[in-house]
Amino acid sequence: MQSLVATGVAGLDLLHGVVTAGVPATVEVLGGSVSKRAFAAAGAVVIVLLLVVSGFFSSSEIAMFSFPNHRIEAVVEAGRPGAETLKRLKQNPHRLLVTILVGNNLVNIAMSSIATGLLALFVSRSRAVFLATLGITALVLLFGESAPKSYAADNTESWALRAARPLKFAEYVLMPLVILFDYLTRVVNRVTGGQAAIEEGYITRQEIQELIKTGEREGVLDEEERAMLQRTLRFNRTIAKEVMTPRLDMTAVSNEASMDEAIEECIRSGHNRVPVYEGSLDNVIGIVGIADLVRDRHYNSNGIALDDLIEPTLHVPESKNVDELLAEMREQRLDMVIVIDEFGTTEGLVTMEDLVEEIVGEILEGGEEEPIEFVDESTALVKGEVNIDIVNEQLGIDLPEGEEFETIAGFVFNRAGRLVDEGETIRYEGLEISVEEVENTRITWARIAGFTPQEPAEAQD
């Protein structure tokens, strides 16, 4: 061991003698002579300090742009140190990025220049450039990039809060350069047709959907949770026509009907509330509930007629967004609204239950059948009224949805181009869709075969 140490020391002495041969022992700095060793030591200290600053900028970039926007208000309300500064920085992410990049590049270039100058005192200029490039690159990659960014990725919130104030200070110090490069970057983006995506939301709807799928694969979410989250994302893009009970399936009573007839119609249909029309179904004047009918029929002796129990309701266009419709129904405390087309003709009705089912899934009552029944792994029976989005989601297929139709029955009619009979089959991209049951001219059940079974989510260890 002693011989190895002695050999190493001798080698270092020899190397030192080679690189310092013919080199003056002092250098001129600001008109005075300074020991070469002292000058080199001072330069090394400066390089170390610059390396620390480089690591700060690199780690700040990761922390700042990994910190989720939805957490900003939370840390501000909690009074965390640096939260207000962090909020101001995140309000202009483009300038924040320019500040970090300008600071980081200035520091890295300064390190390389200083290292080259120091090495030129000992070796030739060409060797100094080579050694400085190699050495500074290695140091920056390890201590200025890799290690700091790994730390920031593991401590995103705490480091973002700690780095906010120094970054704001760096923005003030580098303000002229930051403004210049901020402007030049935007000009280049406009010339090249690029978009400043950094100023947009940090996460898109598609990314959220991918996160939900990943959560199910990793076992964080079960199948029902995943389906509910996806339905929630789809909710504000759904219109009344897609969720309504169509006119052919509506149960309604005339305003000229007796109390007993109205009660009988509610009981027969199994509905707690039914629309009341005057003359025809295109003139719905309100809603009546079976609870009010029974109460006043048996416990009120004042001879109240059906007209006296009718409650007003809304008439909404079939293109009405269900998100807005839900808000209006809650505000006006309505359980049912009537859907009309552009000519004022009644198209169907929407209940509060219909809207809730768009988020939580089908709510079955009594002997009501499942809208989608799996026969085997690649075959399913589907009610004709089921929305194509739901069919695609449940079966893992990709049937198109057109402007003229939203249901599986509408898809079959559109592909056939005519009325269809039981037993008829259409084919679409490897799928076989057979008409199982037709009631009058309506497709009530269809059989879809040939789809690939969806893989179950992997269980979490």
C-alpha cells in the first residue's frame, strides 16, 4: 500500500513538473503580481461557486414547472414563506423560463471561460480549451444538472417555495437581458409559427384521460372509479338530445284527464312525474306528480282538478349543454324539463335522474334490464337507445358518432340507409352488428360481436 501511495505522489509531482515547465511562478493581475498557485486557487473557488449557482438554476427549472397550478392558491392561503413570490413568478411562465435559461447559460459559459483561462497558465491554449470543455462539461452534467434536478423532482413543492425569492432577485438583476430575450423568443415563435404552449394550461383534457387510464392500470383506481371520472370529463360536452328520453318513450297525460286517469297512467308507467299537455304532445304545459295526485284525490274535499296541480317546467333546445341544464334545474328546483327542436316540436324529456346517470352510470330500478349485457368476451347485447360514447367505452371499440345520430340504433339506421328488420346484420371495421329486436320501426336491441376484450387493470402491489 505504501509503495502505491509513493508511486502516486511521484506521478503527481512528475505531472506538475511537466505542465509547469517554462511557466512563470507569478501572474500579473490588475497591475500587481500574484502567485500562480494563489490565482489558480481563487479561480477554482469561483468555479465552485458558479457550479452551485448553475445547480440552483437547473433545479429551479424542474421545481417551478413541475409545481401544479392548482396548488398555488393552497400554499398562498396557508401562508407558506415564498408563496406570494412563487405565485407572481408562475403568472408569467414564459418570462420565468427565460430568466432561468439566461442565468444558467451565463453561469455555465463563465465557468468554461474561467477554466480555460486558468488552464492556459499551465498548458498550451489548445490543450486548455480541450481540458476545460471536457472538465466543465463533466462537472456541469453531474453537479449542475443531474443531481440538482433529481433533488428538485423529489422535493418539488419545498424547493419551489425556497427558490422563488432568489429567482425573483435574479430576474431583477438580469432584467435587461431577460426583457431582450423574452421579446426575441416571441418574435422567433411568430416567424416560425410556433406556439407559446408554456403559457397555456400545464395539463390538457387528453392528458387527464391518460392519467385516469394509467391510474387504473397501476391499480390506483378501480374500473368503476375510472368510468365515473371519464363520464365526468365528458359531461360538459354532452347535450340534452344525447341524454333525453325520446318522444316515443314519453308517458304524458292530457290536461283534460281526470285525477283517477292521471294516477292510473303514473302507476302503469312506473313514473313519479309525468308531463301534462294541452291538445297535443307538442304543447306541454307542465308537470304533475303522483304524490300530489294521490294526496289531493283522497284527502282534499275541495274538488281540485288536474289543472290545479300542474307545476311549470322548462322547455329547452335539444342542443342545450347538460352542464348548464343541470345548474338551471337545481336553481329552479325542477325534476323534469321538456326538450324541443328548432321548430318547437317536443323531442323528448330530461329528468334529474338522467343527468345524474351521466356521471354515476345507469341507475336501475325494479326489473329494469342492464343497457349492455355481455354474452361472452367478444359479444354483447346493447339496447338501441344506448349512447355510442357509452358503447365505445364499455366495449373498447370506436364507432363514429354523427350529427344525425347519437345511439347505437341511430348508427345502424345510418349505415343501412333504411328501416331494418330483425336478424339483419351490418359490418363495420371487423365488428358485426345484428338487429336482435325491433318494436314497430325502432331497434330495441342489437348484438355487437367481434370486439377485443379489454385488459383488466393490474393490481397494485
